[in-house]
Amino acid sequence: MHAARHAASLRMTRPGPAVVAALTVVAIGAIVGDLWAAPHAADGWRWLHWICKPLATGLVLAVAWQANPPLSPRYRRCVLAGLCFALLGDVLLMLPGDVFEAGLAAFLLAHLAFLAAWLDDSRLAVRPLALLACLLAAAGLLGLLWPFLAPSLRAPVGVYALVLATMAGQAVGRARQHAARGDARALPARRAALGAVLFLLSDSLLAWDRFRHPLPLATLWVLGSYYPAIGLIAWSTWRVPARAR
């Protein structure tokens, strides 16, 4: 009986294998559909991408929703809000038409929601060096992209880069804070920090491909880092039982 309770406590620390398998298959479908689709054509592969891309984010939403018990109700609400805005951004950016700024705004709101989640148990700039490192990385990339940005996009992209870097830097600082304490939130905070850094990487690759120079197999690198990013952030809503830590 003791072994059964221990196994049950371990299962509560992570999503079920069926959800993980479904998410993996759908995410691969989103990547393959975009890579193999005919340029500027709504063929079968394009439809695969259009179906799988939002479906994968929806499955990530389910991962956060199923956290039982969650790290905290407020933390999960903020993460769920961020994932909903990410889902909206996914749809806006993948459909035909010039809706880049609308998609950018949706992801900006997503990062603000994630930042609110990190502030659930830590003050802003809890580890200033972590925040500074992410801000410098974003500033360096923005400097390289600046001459290639349309004048109308410079302010929105600059604000987005600031919020994205702040979100990632706060996540890393929060993880270091909980690691130093060795408390129950250390492992979920590490997951959130890794997810935030991967999000920063994914958006950096997307920006480079869109504004500076096309990347070979860009969708593979952008979505290949994006889905683990939001998956880890969703997983960070799951509380880790003491026996499983």
C-alpha cells in the first residue's frame, strides 16, 4: 500500500503519458505541415499545419488546467491566461494576411501574464544579474535587427523585446531564488525558467528569420523550441509532492 501511494504521488508530478504523446504527435504535425507545404498555397500540408498548430497549444493549455493540486490558484490562472493569449497569437500569425502586429500584441499579453505568474512569489528583479543578462541579450539582437525593421514596427518590436526579456530574466531570477532556499517551488521554478529562456530563443529565431535573414528549416527551429517552452511553463503549474522532490 505504501508503494502504491508513492507511485500515485509520482504520477501527480507530471502529465499523463497519453497527453504527452498526443502533444508530441500534434506538434510534429504542425512543424512538418509548414515545412512541406507549398509556398503561398493552401494545400493538404498547409491544412495540417493550420490544424495542428493551435491544437498543440490547446493541449498545452490542458496540461496546465489538469494540475491537481496546482502550485497556487493565482499562479495557474496567470499561466492559463498567458497560454490563451499564446493560442490567439498562434492563430493570428499563421493565417494569411498581414496581421503580424495583432499577433505581436497577443504574445505581448502572453508574456505579461507569465510575468504576473512569476511575481506570485518573488519581487521584480529578484536576481538583478539574471534580468540584466536577458535584457542585454534582447538589446543585442534588437540592435542587429534595427536597420532591417520598418519604421512602423520599431516601437512595437522594441516594446515586445523589453517585455519578453523581462519575463525571461524574472523567471531565471525566481528559479535561482527558490533554488537557494531549497523549497518546494524550486523544481517548478526551474521548469518555468527553462521554458522562459526557450521562449526567448524561439522568438529570437523567428525575428531573425523574418527581419534579417531567412533561416534554413526555420519552422523546425522556431516551433521546435516554442512547444517545449510553453510545455515547460504549463508543467510548472504542477506542485511537486515532498516524496517526489
